[in-house]
Amino acid sequence: METDLPVKEVMTTVVCTVKRTDSVHNLAKRLVEYGVGSAVVVEDGRPVGIVTEKDLISKIVARNRVPSKVLVEEVMSQPVITISPNTSLREAARIMMKKGIRRLPVVNNNEELVGIITDNDILSVSLDLGEFASLVTQDASGYSIQIEGPVIEEEEIGGICDRCGKYADKLYLSNGLNLCEDCMDFEG
């Protein structure tokens, strides 16, 4: 991957957005309509929060709340972390890893939403261009170790699930397919 490639070259410009006063039910319908796992909450064209599938599961489903009776502002994550269109893909990936997030809304100089970049966008570019990985991780004892070399899909390595197409931190090799934990549950 070209380390200086700006996110504007890869970002999605048609972003699923909602208002903080929308119901979670309407939010869920928009997620399905767009085929995405998150929506940016906007006011006057500026991002003020974000709602992800994880938010819906932990704040609605797990608490047995009625989506039509809950407002987006009650479940959105804020403040939202944003980047500019000229931020490099490498820097966007660093921010995602450091903050433990998978999506970054992209804003112009007026702080208006112009796109979104996801971990899948970065991974797709990286895999398409044969990017070499350079990751710092911790082994079981907590020591940091540097891993360098080509991205190789093998058992218990993160990547795109061959069955559902979603990114997972850990994939499992089953019948020649790299599967996420959810898809592995269906294998058994």
C-alpha cells in the first residue's frame, strides 16, 4: 500500500447518516438500506456521533429495549473521531488501532462530513496491492513483539471471512476456508 495515499482516494462518499432525534428503528432500517454496519449522526452536515452494530447489540438488544422507543442520541458514541480527506491511509489505520475503532468519518475544513473510511477499505487496498504487514502486538506474556512480512491468511489470523465477508480479528481454517467465529459456529 502506498503509505502516502490519502483517504480521499479510498473513502466512501455516500455515507449512511441519521439525526440524533431519529428512532433506533429508523436507524436500523437505514443501515439495512445502505448495507453497512454504522451510521454517522449529523447536525448541520457535521458529525456529532456514530452508531455501530456493536452499539445496537450492547445498548438495545442486550437490554431488551424497544428500538422504536429509543432515540439515536441515547445510543450514539460521542465525541466522534474524524480525519481530513488528506490523511494518509497509514495514519488512518494507526488512529483506528490506537483508539480501538473500525470507522473514521472524513470531514472537510468546515468540519462537514464528506465521507467515511473503514478498516475494510484499508484492508482491501492493502491486500490488492500486496502490502507487507508491520504490526506491533503482544504475546501471551504481555511482551511487545514486532511482526514483519507479507500478509498471509492462515489459521487464527485476522482478515476477511470467506463466508460472510466481514473483517474478524481472528479467522479459523475450516475445510479450506478462513472463517470468523460466528461462521465457525455454523460449521459445527
